[in-house]
Amino acid sequence: MKGVVLAGGLGTRLAPLTRVTNKHLLPVYNKPMIFYPIQTLVDAGITEIMIVTGGNNAGEFLRLIGNGEEFGLRHMNYTYQKKEGGIAEALALTKHFVGNDKVVVILGDNFVQGSIRQATEDFAKQPEGGKIFLKEVDHPQEFGVAVLDGDKVTEIIEKPETPPTNYAVIGIYMYDARVFDICDTLKPSGRGELEITDVNNDYIRRGVMTYEFIDGWWADCGSFEALLRSNNLVAREHGVDI
């Protein structure tokens, strides 16, 4: 199974911090942000990883991470997203790397407290389809929201004004190789991007999407408030009293 970390975009919501570097290179407690999603993949047993980056600071990833020796890896793969075209467009750039394998995709600004190793092993045994992770949140209208029917997810609604549930779809996704065929069929949304929610809903319509609730806390770094929260959560994991 392959791993992909999506770390493109301009991070304009975190300006002026992002005027001088990529958002995913900003510090979260004692490490660059990008280190955490890479470690999540490595802890899940994934050793073949590609980073998708973009913007004016892509070379800094190579200087910082190199071949991934800090993570016990022998090699790290990189590719470049020329513009902000959405998560699905960024994922499509990894087709040559993933090939016919399954893939675990994680957004470069997402943090989870627990391990996804068991979920990764379960997905490896799943005959086809995808898997998403959910977390109950206080402000679901800020996220893609999952609608559930027993053990099935029936729909994902992107940032609904009136959320049907409090279950946010977090930025970790697992797919079979069919995901690249789906990406090829997508049309840009109103934001001019290829949306990962459209990818997930395609799997859902075909009845091959599974889900799990994530254990422990989850955070992202899409805003200054979220970045501060992520720093505090990680610091507490290191025994720092915030």
C-alpha cells in the first residue's frame, strides 16, 4: 500500500506567516507540521510515500525531509501541483506513483492522536472501494459532513448550512486504484477545484465506502485558531502544561 501526503496550496488564510514559506512547514510544537502526517503513515506500516507540494517553496521540502531518513525510510517521493486545483486534482498527480496499489491519503495539515494502523490493515483486506474517517465536532458546517444509516455512510454534504449530523469527514482517506478513474471524471466545483467530497460520494453511490470513527483528538491547521489548537494538543502529548 502506498501513502500520499498532500501539502500544496498557498495557505492564504495563514498570511502573513505563509508569505515566506509553505503552510505545511510551519512549526507545530517542536516539529514542522508536515512531520506529523508523515509519521502517521509510517506508524501505520507504510514505507512508500509521496509528498505533493506546490507554490514558491517546494524546494524547502526536499531540503527539510530529503529521502526520509528521520522516519526510517530509504526514499521519499515528491511531485508538484502547479496551481490550487483542489484535493482531488492533487491526488490525481500521484497516479504514476500509486499504480494499481491501494493508497492512504492524508492532508498535510491534519493531526490525529491515535494510530490508523489497524484501519490500514483492515482496508488492505477490503476487496474494493474506499474508507473514510469521521469525528464528532462542534461546528460541522465548517466541514464535509457524513450522513449515516446504520453501518453505512449514505452521503457526504460539503459545508452544509444545516448539518444533518455532527460527523465531520477528516482529512485521511483510503482508496483503491479506481480513485484515479473517478478523478478523471470530475468537473470543477463553484470554487474552481476538483473536490474530494465528489470522489467520496462516487464510492458511496456504488456501495463500496466504509467508515470508522477516529479515536482520540483530531485537529487541522486551516486557520490561526486551528493552528494554535494543534500546537496546544501536541504540546500536551509531550507533557507540557498549557
